[in-house]
Amino acid sequence: MNPDIRRERENASFNPEILTNTLDGGAEKTRRRREIESLVIGDPDFQHEDLNFLSRSERYDAAVQKSAQMILKIREYGISDPEEIYAYKSCVHRGRPEPLDLHLGMFLPTLLNQSSPAQLDAFFMPAWNLEIIGTYAQTEMGHGTHIRGLETTATYDPSTQEFVLNSPTISSIKWWPGGLGKTSNHAIVLAQLYTQGKCHGLHAFITPIRCMKTHMPLPGVVVGDIGPKFGFDEVDNGYLKLENVRIPRENMLMKYAKVEPDGSYVKPPSDKLTYGTMVFIRSMIVGESARALSKSCTIAIRYSAVRHQSELRQGEPEPQILDYQTQQYKLFPLLATAYAFHFVGQYMSKTYHRITGDINQGDFSGLPELHALSAGLKAFTTWVANAGIEVCRMSCGGHGYSRCSSLPDIYVTFTPTCTYEGENTVMMLQTARFLLKSYKQARAGQQLTGIVSYLNEPQTRIQPHSVSSRPTVVNINDLASLVEAYKYRAAKLVEMAAKNLQVELQHSKSNEDAWNNSSIDLVRASDAHCHYVVVKLFAAKLSEIGDTAVHSVLSTLALLYALHGVALNSGDFLQAGLLTVPQLAQISQRLKDLLSEIRPNAVALVDAFDYRDEMLNSALGRYDGNVYEHMFEWAKRSPLNHTEVHESHHKYLKPLQSKL
Amino acid sequence: MNPDIRRERENASFNPEILTNTLDGGAEKTRRRREIESLVIGDPDFQHEDLNFLSRSERYDAAVQKSAQMILKIREYGISDPEEIYAYKSCVHRGRPEPLDLHLGMFLPTLLNQSSPAQLDAFFMPAWNLEIIGTYAQTEMGHGTHIRGLETTATYDPSTQEFVLNSPTISSIKWWPGGLGKTSNHAIVLAQLYTQGKCHGLHAFITPIRCMKTHMPLPGVVVGDIGPKFGFDEVDNGYLKLENVRIPRENMLMKYAKVEPDGSYVKPPSDKLTYGTMVFIRSMIVGESARALSKSCTIAIRYSAVRHQSELRQGEPEPQILDYQTQQYKLFPLLATAYAFHFVGQYMSKTYHRITGDINQGDFSGLPELHALSAGLKAFTTWVANAGIEVCRMSCGGHGYSRCSSLPDIYVTFTPTCTYEGENTVMMLQTARFLLKSYKQARAGQQLTGIVSYLNEPQTRIQPHSVSSRPTVVNINDLASLVEAYKYRAAKLVEMAAKNLQVELQHSKSNEDAWNNSSIDLVRASDAHCHYVVVKLFAAKLSEIGDTAVHSVLSTLALLYALHGVALNSGDFLQAGLLTVPQLAQISQRLKDLLSEIRPNAVALVDAFDYRDEMLNSALGRYDGNVYEHMFEWAKRSPLNHTEVHESHHKYLKPLQSKL
């Protein structure tokens, strides 16, 4: 082991294992997660060449091979708990998406939840056994967020009892679904249903797209891969153009809405039935933000502990770059953020299960808040993590640009979370809609409950000019006081957005115009609300920590997280009268002190995330700190080094010499 | 042409051609640039498959082919003006780096500037004729920014009159130089010179690394490609390990320092002689920031004009996404920034040439300021552009992730500018060192000149408690007043950094520790200084614009740039007493008005950047706005679509079915 990184571990003030257990949700969960990881990492069937050295077609090939093995083995081992399946899958694909993701995560669940009993009989077992491999084809080339705008049509023909599916325009071509390009032989196609001359809106149709025997596209089906992307090399995101493709009436998913043989349409009992999946996936993405950022911090902080550069004191050896204040200021707030997001992810998961339980009991009352919370926090955490990964990468100097650092891969794998499952700005505006509705209810005298209950409090309906006369409430050394400050800031920005919207309503042609003309303020209010929730949940988590040493280091991180956010948004806090100018200078100084406090524990804090080297796959982030040796070994295996002389030398450069 | 984008152009209030001429530096320059671009774009020798569909080895191959052609043709056409060579090269490689960059940009110039006459005779013509292909090998695996830490040694052996070159440790392996891996047969190696038992520090040695006939590595030379990176697929960044490699005494570059045959060392007359190149490259990077950001804005704004999504008003057609206030708020400040950086780039280029002229007259007085300015502005503009490219990409929704948008390529090609030619944080600290020195001089009564002259003004040495009593100076509708506000903010932050450093000096073990413990404040001061310079230069540019319509639209952009910066850093302006809380609300409103003012000119403003479709290579950013058709055509050509059925289906998925 590199002596620098060994010394870092010796100097830590707490036992990382205890913190690992906290992150996993208990020692037993840590044990079981490690057991599953060992199953994969020790398995010769999952060994393969470094993906960075392969072409895209080879990467897709390797991913299909591993996915096929994975399905066999998960069933062989009898792993059935969803969290354990997730752990196994993440380990097989090292956190990357894979070609069967949509089959396993969308096609099978949608069949289960939206099929009639007859459809379940017909489709589920073939799909379970991968004779049917399916995907979920919703997004079109010209239509994403606004699903009512989708153009694909399914027109019922009672004479043959079939639906005729069409892509009437180029913008209606299905575009982006994972596994659609090459892997799937079926797709659940979202299309506008027409029957008896009337459009009944979007419905889902099980559509065969490739021959079950030859895997060739069926007549009328134009299907393929949408081409290379920023990352996601293992996935065949695809396009699908349907030209008078006929499918039996029985292929419309008919658990709720129905089309009778004669073409009469039967409405579904409720239109909120697919709400849950979306909320679930968005809640999961919060956890992804935590993981992507904690991996990046692990790599950057370990590397900063073994990298030496420049001189702090003349004549002395080059210091570890982790000793530079600017390096600490880049990385430690992100480390604190990674912890914050882990705890928010745990909360979201718990809340989702609680509210799902309520819904199963017929109580839907928690759904709007969960929906608003998952939308906003999905956007808030992915934006922060997205930018944070790049800060980590660039904090590693030149080597952060090498694929051997793994940081470029973490970024390109993660960044789509800002767009998929609800574009982030749209998500923020959905949360804003909930906040404004709640604000109005509070003003109308209703007593709000849950996370927005702060909008009840009369002092939060601040009058612009009364602020400065209110005594400053913030104690910058007290986390509880900072949570209050974040709360008031959120309340203030919600109120400002509401008032601006009110003014716009008086001038605008329509409610929609007024909303659009206030949307900068609305996004800002949502952002402040989410920030408050994160600080609050981080603070709340501290009370669950029994170990004194762990409690102490997490408290320091939480304070750093809160104060760093205040410093970054100091204008808001000054504007709301929550801070004074002299306090800002105190915060700057306090932040520096906190960086120094965290410094000796930084490596132990990333060790506690407990990513095995095989999971990180980063020469810079190795546990043993032996960075340079492994970079050199990796580089030697690069495809350009398979021959000493590249053929381009003989083809172009030699001949050039004689012409000059 | 897409009717939406045609309408945008019809509604513009100014003639983009006039603005294009302003950006190029005159109508004649625009004409000549276009002439050169046409030479390349019409040339069948430069046609090739979309690079996104090729493997890295194929991309390298294609780049070598084009570079060889390029050299032939530039000489054939007699293009000799550096700007014109740059334009031709950019067009051939579409802004991407290429394998001969280091040969042309570093090896040949270093030979010219640092060779003795005898060395010029021996090496220059073979290098000019590409018999010698060279690179510049400075960075080592363990050493980047701090070049004194480089470990490679060159030990003089008087018995054979040779230098013996060695890489004594793994961290001393040369790492990163472009063209080193496969292309070059020589390298200028930076090494610690040892002669007569003494180390004389870094010197440059022309080192043959591959056989001129067979191109095989020479004995003792371990050379290869460092492996795949985040972008830069066309370049063979390489490693070089030297094991007792002997080169003649005549291969040390001896224009200045010398080693005599007996081993006596002759000092160079000055140690500032390589200063200029570094400053020149950093100044050029400011222009790169402008180009990368303006390309990204062109793509995102054109796409936003043809993309329709959601509904603003019920029942009406989906609006152009450029009509959403949140979309405008993402893109228009970046558009303004791209213009600002173009003008700063022009200024840097002019200043560089002016000061180079002075230096040739023996006047070195302008160098420290230029050095500080180029360091800070390199960091400031690359950080902003780097984040801005990603905002542009994500503003295009899902399609921004497709390689056909070109946005991922713009990002990965640009992002290394944050690290190479001086890591950005280090650059900011170099500028801070100049600012603090200037501040001290001003306090000591010296009269400062140039860009830091604001540190002279007594009112900028603000007393913390006197601020609030000073009347607010800012008129938020007046650009000149905002320039003043930025100036005061910079002065305030320089003073705060100086005071904090003073306090640290009283507590720290050494000056270096005090500097490190103040470095967050120092970076902040540099950042504010650079921000001031950019706003000031943008404002100054307006006075050169004769055309009323162009003047008007650029003034709006300049105001947007300035106010957006105030809003983002409102804490600083409030803290310095330059703004009041009510003014902040006015700024929010004014920003919205400015977005509306810019909206009708947005497409014309990106048209004025005048990127031909062949240069942008983006399906989303096409001039004609026919986005979807071209995405579909592009996707069909993707390598995964070369066969209807991917072989992995038969290899893994078919066999799996029988096992389940």
C-alpha cells in the first residue's frame, strides 16, 4: 500500500465500517451486499477486457453476454429481493445501463400491472423466459416530456379485430427506447387510440417487431439503433417506424381501458394508475445521484492523497495536493453533498414504501406531496451531482481526462439523469406548482401538513420592508438554526414567486403566459425548497447516529454542507434579512476551519462508501493508492499499442516526405 | 428551409453580416475566411465518414491522412499568414486537435527559437519536410504544473560527448505529449541537466525516439499511446520511458544555455525567454472559449427555434421551446457570454501583439500585466464556457446526448483547456499574486497603470463599516455604472483577500502556509477581477460599432451579461454595499425584459457567428432547421445497423431461452 494513503487511514478519528453500516442500513445489509458483490467479482463468467478498449459493437456484445449470464445466475442463486437483484446487476455491469434494462425494468412490470388475466397467460411466461424480449416505446423523435403530443396512431379495424399501427410523420418515429434497436423482439408501443372514428388518447399496445425465429424485423417495421451517444455504449437505444403494422385486438393492454370486438371503447376507472412507477423511478434517481457523486469523490480524494505537486514550503518535498485549501474547497463540500444525498435517498425510499402502503389501503393523500418531492429532488440532486462529478474529474489534473480514471465514464453514465424520467426544469416547475398551490391554501387559512407545513407559519409570509427590523435568527455554528434559515429562505422565495405570478396574471393574456413569465422565479423557489429539504434531512439523520466518533465527523460534514450552501447563495440570505454582512465574513472563516477539521478524515470518509476496486475500475481511485504503476500497465494494453508502428505511418507519412 | 427558422430570420432587427464582419475584424477578413473554408469543404481529399462511426484507431488513421494532405495543400496554395493557416487547419479537422499539432505548434517553433545556428542547419529542414516528426515532451506521469519537479535526467558524459537520458522512476515517465505515442520519431525532451556532478535544472534535448527508416522505437526507448481519453480520439498522446538513451552533445538546444565539450556549463543570459509562448497560447485559449461556446449556442438556439414541446395555451399548437422563459434564461446569458468572450479574445490578441512589439524594442514593462491577465482570463473563460457548453447540451433535451448533435464532441474537445497550459486554479492564483502585489504598491503610494489602476483609487480601499453610508452608485440600466460596480466589487475582494492574508501571516508558520490558507479568497478576488475586465471590454467594444441596429442588439446583450453576473453574485454586491435589496428585485425584472428583447434576434445572433454546417456537423444546429430528417439519415448509417441482426443475438440470447 502507498504509505501516504496508509497514513491517512491511521489518522482517521472514526471507524469507517460503522459509517458503512449506516449507509447500507445496518451491518447485516453490509454483509449481504458484500456477499453478493463477491459472487459477481469472483465469477470467471463476468471477467472481460476493459470496456474502454472495445468498439461500441464489441461493448454491446459484451453487455448482452453478461446480461444473459446474469439472468441465469440470479435465478440459479434464487436472489429475489429487489434490492439484492439491484446490487447483483450493478456489480455485473459496474453501474452501467445494459441492453435488457427496459425488458426487466419496464416491459415485465408493465405486463404485470396493466395486463388482463388472459394477456398475462399469453405473454408473461414467454417474456419471463426471454422468448419475448421487450422494451417500452414511448418517446418519439419530436415528442418527449409532453406525452399528450405523441403522434403514433393505433386505429382499430373491427373487420379483422386488429389494431393498425402507424408512424404518420418523421417526428412520430419512436426514438430513444433502450434495447429497441437490436435486442428486443417486442415493444409496448404508446399510441393514440382511434376507434369508431374517435381518438381516445394514449394507450399501450404489445407490438411484435421482430420475428421470434429469425429475429429479422417484421413487415412494416423499420427498426434500428439510433447511433452513438455521449456514453451508454452498451445500450442499443433504438428507433421504430411503424407502417400499417397490424396486431390482434388482444394486444392492447386491457386491465383498465378496453376496446370491445365491435370497436366500442371502455374507459379506465382512473387515470392516475401509472403515477406510481414514475414516482418510484425518480426517487431511485436521488440514490443514483448519491452513488455517482460518492464514487467520484472516492476517486478524487484518494488520488489527492497520493498525488504530490508544487511546493508549499521552499526546500520541503512536494505536498499531497489534498493539503491545498483550494483542493479541499472543491472536494469536501462535494463529499458532504454525497453524504447528504445518500440520506435523502434513504428517506425517499422509505417514504415511497410508506405511501405505497397507504395507497394499497386506499389512502391517496400522501401522493401529491411525494410526487412533488420526487420531481424536485430528482432535479436538484442530479444537477448538483452532474456538475460535481466534473469538479472531481478536473480536480485530478490531466489524469482525470484519461479513461483509466473512470471519471469520464461516471459522468457520461450519469448525466442523462438530468433529462430522462422528466427533464429537470420541467420537474422543478412541477414542484413549484405544488408549492404555489400549498401557499395559496395556507393563505386561505388551510392548515398544511408534511414538508410544506412551513408555509403555514405567519412569520414566513414576510413583508418586504419588515424584514430588516426582524432580529437575525441565524447562529452560524448551529445546524438547527441553519435549517431554520433555509426554511425561511424557501418560504421567502415561494412568496416572491407567488407575488410575481400574481402581478403577471394582471398583465398576461392567459394563466399559461403568466406562469411562463414567472418561471425563472418558480424554479428558484423549488430549488430553495429542495435545498431546505436536503439540509433538514441531513440534520435529522444525525440524531440516528449512536457512535460518538461517527456522529462528530458527520456533524462537521452537515455543517459544511449547510454553510457552503449559504455562502453560495448569500444574496438570497442577505435579501431575506436572514444574515448580516459581518456574518458572511464569519462564514467564510468558519468554512476554512471546517475544511481543516475534515482533512484528516477525508480518506476514511470515502473509504466508508465501500466501493471495491472492481466497482470503481479507476487507476486513480485504487484503495492501495498505487496509481502510477496501474496507469502504465493499463496504457500498455491500449489498442493503439497492439502494433509498434501504426499503419498510417506507412500509408500517409512516409509518402508525404517524398512530396515535400 | 424549416418555416419556423425562416420566420426567425425575417423578424431580426439587424443584418447579421455586419456583425459577422465585426467578429472577423472586417469585411475583407470575413471574405478571406470564407474563401479558405470553401477550399477545404469543397476538397474531395478531405471527405470522410462521420468520425462518430469509427473506432479510435480508424479516427487516428483518418486524422493522419488529413494532416498529411493539409500540409501539402497549405504549401501548394502558399498560405502563410498564421491566422489563415489556423483557419485552414480548423476547417480540415473541424476544430479538433490532430496528431501533428505538437510538431507544427511546438516542435518547429522551439527549434526556431532555441536552436543554435548549427542546430538549425542540422534539424530544421528535415523537420520542415517531415522526415523528422517531433513533439514536445515536458509533462511526466507524476509532474505537471510544477515543472521544477520533473525527474527525467540528462547526464553529460564527456568521454563520448553524449548526454545519457533516463527516466529514473515510474512517475518520471513522460506522459500526455500529443503525437508522442505513434506519430513522432523525435521529441524535445525536458530533463534535469547534470554535468560535472552538478544539476543545472531543466533543459531541452532533441531526442530521436524512433528509427527514421522503420519507425520502430530505438534501443532504450519505451514509447506508446497512453490509452483512450475523454475525447481527443484523433491524437496519440503518448508515454516515453528512457533507459540510458545516448544522444550527441549537439542535441541539447544551445541558443542560450550551453554545455561545452569538456562538460562545463554556460548559463543562459536570461530565464524569462520562454515566457512569451505560454502567454500567447493562454491568450489564444480565450478565443477558443468564445468559439466553443458560440458553436454550442448556435446549435442550442437553432434547435430551440424548430423544436416544439408542451403547451403554453390550451388548445393551441405546441410552442417553439425558445418561447419558454426558462429556456431563454439558460441560453441568452450564454449567448451574451459568447459575444463577450469573442471581444475579450480580440483584445488579448491585439494586446499580445502590442506588447510583443514593445518587447522587441527592449521594453518588458507590459509583460507582468499581460501574463497575469492571460492566466486569469484563460481560467475565467474556460470555466464559464466549459459549464456553458453542458447547459446548451442539456437544453436540447434527449437529442443533446446524441453524437449527431455534436455537443458531446464540442465538450470533450474543449474541456481540457481547463487543465492544460496551466491548471485553472493555479492560473487564478498567479493572477492573484499580481493583484496583491499591485495592491501593496498602491498602498505604498505607487501610481499603478493599466488594468489594475483601479486599485489606486482611494474610494476602493473601502472600510468595512463605512460602506453602508456611501450612497449606492449603481444605475442598473446603465452599462457604464455597472462596469463601475464590477470594478468596486473587484477592489473590495482584492482588499479582503489582502487583509485575510495579513491576518494569516501573523498566525502561520510561513508565508507559503499563509498564502495557502488564504487561497479561497485569492481565487475569488481573481475571479472578480477577470469578471470586471470582461464587462469592461464588452462595454468598450460597443463604442466601435457604427451600425445602429447592431449597436442596439449588442448593447442589450452587454446589459444582459452584466446584470446576469450581478444576479449570480448578488451576495458580493450586497456585501460591498453596491446594491440595495429593492434593486435586486428590479434586476430580476429587468433580466426578464432583456430576455424578451433578445428573443426575436436570437437566431440572427447565432447566424452572425457564421459557422457553416460542415463546421458544426450537428443535425440539431443545421442552418435550414431540418433536424429530424437528418437525425434519421444519420442514425441509419450507424455501425450497429450494418446488419439487421447483431451477432450477439445468436451467440447469447437464443441459447439463453433454452436454459430458462
